[in-house]
Amino acid sequence: MPMNLYAHGTDFGPDQAATSIGVPAVSDAHADVATGRVPAVQRPAQSHHGPRSSASLPPRWLRLTVAGTGLAVVIAVVALIASESSLFTSSPATTGPSIASNVPTTHRPHGGAFLVQSTQSASAATYTVSASSFTVLVTTGANRSWVSIGSPGQKPTFEQVLPADASHQVPASGAMTVEVGAGQTSVTVRSGKDTQTLEPPSAPFTYTLMPG
């Protein structure tokens, strides 16, 4: 038999009726006493401090792009540091002038030869000297020899008989004629580090030296 909550004319409210029979009071917002149905309880909203869902993360392609860019930057920085380090260690320091700067050079317009023969006969020969100035050295052998050195068509700079095993040197800055009267008399032409000796094939013999 259903219990009459309104007996003896007393009007109990929902909370008073529940209290009189020892049932905890339920407000209208949580239960309907007349029907005995309890409304569904709404789940509280999830805290914003909990783990984020995958929908809130950046797209995967964006994360891969950012990671790849960062890796490329690191590789580039490491390569730059390595190249700068090799630049300072690969080239040893040099002190003092180089050997090539101390070696005098001679202009050689005739294929690299110091003396180039242009004419030849039984008693005379003409040579071109690959230098603007040079020195002529005449040296006798076992016999004495008459020697004449000078510019062509002018009075000789040196003219006399050299004794055996003697020598005489004359500087030249232009064309030079050298005449020797005996065999075994050599004519040496020098310019800087270049030197070449001519041996007359006969006597007397005349050399004409022209600067190149």
C-alpha cells in the first residue's frame, strides 16, 4: 500500500516528507519524489589542465618540417665551424722571403737560349745575347794571343797581346766585337747568373755580340 505523505491534513513539503520517513532529503533539482525518477547528472567539464587531445596538437607534417629545419641548421653550423678550423690549420705559416724572389731572372726572347747564333763563317760568327748588358771575358791557353775588344766601327776598348794562361774582362752595354789571334783562346759571355763560353774553330777569329 502506498504511503500517504499528506495524512492528518498536514501538508509536508518534499523535504519534510522525506525526513519523516528517514529518507535523505532530495531537492527538486535532483529528484522527483512523486515519480521516483532521478534526472541524469551532467558530467562536470574537463579541466583545462589535463592532457590535450590529438586534435589540439599541430599537424604532423608541420612538426616534421620544424624538426627537419632545426636539424639542417645544426648541420650547417657544424660544417661552417669545421671549414673555418681547416682554413687556419691547413696552410702553414711562412716566414721570410720565398726562394723564387731571391733568384734573378733574365729576359730570353730567343727560345730560352742565352746566346743565339745568327751567322757563321770560317773566320767570324755573330751571336745575339739575351740581355741588355753583359760582360766579355777573354782567356788564353798555353799560347799567348792577340786580343781586340770594342764596339763595331769604333776604336777598340782593349787591344794587346795577352800572355799564356791570362784573361781580360770588358763590360758591354751594346754591340761588341771580339777578335782573337791564336788558338786555344776562349770567349766567355756573362750576364747575371747566365754564362756561356765560345771556342773559336780557327784563328784568327772574330765574334760579334749583339744585345737582344
